[in-house]
Amino acid sequence: MSGLIRNFEKVYKEYRLKTQLLMSLVTSACASLSSCWGAQTKVLLASSTQTNGVALVRDSSAVASRDMALSHQSKPLVTRIGSWHTWNDQIHLQPGQENNRLLLTFTNGADGRPKFTDLKVHLGRQPFVTLKDFGGADVLSCDLTNKLTRGSTALSIQGFGPSGARLNWKLYIERPVITAVNPNPLSLSGTVRVEGKNFLEHTGNMKVLIADKPARLLKSKKNEIELRAPAHLSSGKHDLLVVIDSVKSEPFKVSVNGTPEITWVNMLASPPGEPVTLSGKGFSPVAADNVVTFGRYRAHIVSATETCITCIVPEMHFPQWHLPITVTTNGVPSMGKAAINVDIRVLLNEGIPMF
């Protein structure tokens, strides 16, 4: 009897060991399968697919780029329980914008609200995407580069969901990019050339702002704009922006020398060949950047700072009374009314300002 019991105990121990080993293998296999399934699911949600030849990306980071700017966006699209709803919108592109990179992004469950449970989107009156294209994600980005034409394209959305379910869409477009401005410092009298990319091939729907003042556009193409700077810009550094519709470039820093101004002439009268000192502001410390004229006669400049120019009264027939003096710095003529009498007498200015 005791031998029978010992045999039973031995068989029972072997059974328990085999059972534990089998359970361990099953648990390990389940964990590996779960991990593999989860990894495959993440890859699927982050991967790209296509519908109607349009690349779809189920990832909100697709629009996270400094080169992209918001061009259009919908109002919140909100459902009521138990019925389908239809929203009709238009996407409008200026001529040339159809060649820029375009991303149309849908967010289901926008602002933390409930999600649509069914969705049908038509673009240009053709079936575009459905809820299945989201693949379980909340955000779907559609690459529309070279898929739209200039002008208006119809966008129709049909949605179904619980009361208060919310969806919105946003269209992102490549913003204008400025790479260079010539000359810089700007010329306030000549032509300024802005170089870059994603500009328009015409000036009608584009503007350039310098210190928030509109410049006068002369002509443009995809990578260059020619313009005249706004008059009477203050000296110093300013932001230059290219704006197409509501899409703005990143600011580009430009310098402006400003408009020179004569506030004081140290002589009321002087003969030709004598030195005269002009005081004011906005002059260039580089003498060659300044031109001083007495009427139509150009004077020789002896020295120059930003606030003072010493020059020689040019040779001319005299006497000439109240002869206007002008300083032109970097092509910009001075403001104010400065004058001198060209006469044999030398008469110092002891307190009369020039305005």
C-alpha cells in the first residue's frame, strides 16, 4: 500500500511541474503577442496611406513646421443626435499658391469634445475621405500639394455622431520665405529687391510691409519682388514682411538710414571757397554717401558725421540771395529749409535755426 502511495505522489509532482511549465510558456507567448500587436497598431496609426492619390498621415506633427502657416480654417462643425449634418465650404487659392505645399488637416473630437461616429468628405465634388481613413486616430492630415487648382475648390463634409460631437479642418500652406534684401540698408529713393521663395507671380494679392507700412510693389515672380520703400521711414532697424492673403513670412530685419535733416547752418552769408558747417541728423559718417548742393552747385565735403557736415561753398557767380542748401544721403534728399546768402561778406549765424 505504501508503495502505491509513493508512486502516486511521484506522478502528481511530475504533473504539477509540467503544468507550471506549460502555463509559463502560454503566459510568455501571450505577452509577446500582445506586444507585437501593440507595436503593429502604433506603426499603422503613424504610417502613411493614400486615398484618391492623396497621401494621408494620421499624425498631428505633420503640420509642425515653421515653413507652414494657417491659410483657411472651418468654424466648429457640431452634430446633433440622431441625424446627419452637411457643411459646405470653399478653399480659395491665389494664382501661384497651387504650386506650394498644402496640408489639409481634420481633427475629430476637436477641443476635447465627443467624436463623429461617421464621416464623409467630398473635395471638388468627388469622394475624398471617410472615417475609416482616420484609422482610429483623432487627427488626419492630407497632402494636397499639386492636387488643387487656383481659385475656389468646394469642400463638403457630412457627419453623424452624438449630440455635441465636434470636428474642424484647417488648411496649411507654405509661407513666403525671405532669404535676402538688397540693398540693406534700404534705399528710400531707388528700387529694393526682395529675394526668397513662395512669392506670387503678380502683385495684386500680395503686399510687403516695412515697419507696418506698405511698400509700393513694382513687379514680382516666384523668387523675387521689386519694390519702392515707403516714404519717411524712421532710421534704425525694422521688420520686413511679405503677406499673401493672411499668410505672412517670418520677419526679415532691414536697416533704414532715414531722411537727413538740416537744422543749423553756421553761416548766414559767405563767399565761394569758404568752409560752412551744416548741423542736423540722418547724415552718413562716410563722406562719399553724402552729396551737398548749394542751389544747383555741388559742394566739396571736408568731413562728415551722423550729425555734422563741413563743406566748401562751391564756385559760382555772386551775390546770390537765399540759396537753398540740400544734403542727399544714400540717395535720400534732406527735409527742412536751409539756405545761405552767397556774398563777399562773411556773416556768422548767431542764433537763427533752419526749419
